[in-house]
Amino acid sequence: MEASIQIFVAMVLYMAVVIGIGLYYTKRASESSDNYLIGGRSLNPWVTALGAEASDMSGWL
């Protein structure tokens, strides 16, 4: 019985942390959907390159 209580407590804590992170970044986000979709034009070139390569390779699967 103790193991199931520990698992339940761990799940509740995990969900609280995930919801907290979501709320924090929701408040930080701007109201513009364009800014959300393009990442505020602040992505590094290597992130853009990796995204383009992953998109290109997904067509071959």
C-alpha cells in the first residue's frame, strides 16, 4: 500500500510542476499568434537548420 501512495504523490507533484511551468510560460507569452508561430524571430541558426533537416528527412520515412 505504501508504494501506491508514493506513486500517487509523485504523480501529483509531477503534474503540479508541469502545470506550474505551463502557467508561467503562458503569462510570459505575448498575445500575438504570429510571434508564437515564428518564435519571436529569436531562434539560433543551428536550431533552424536542425528543424529544416528533420522536416526534410520526415518525407523519406
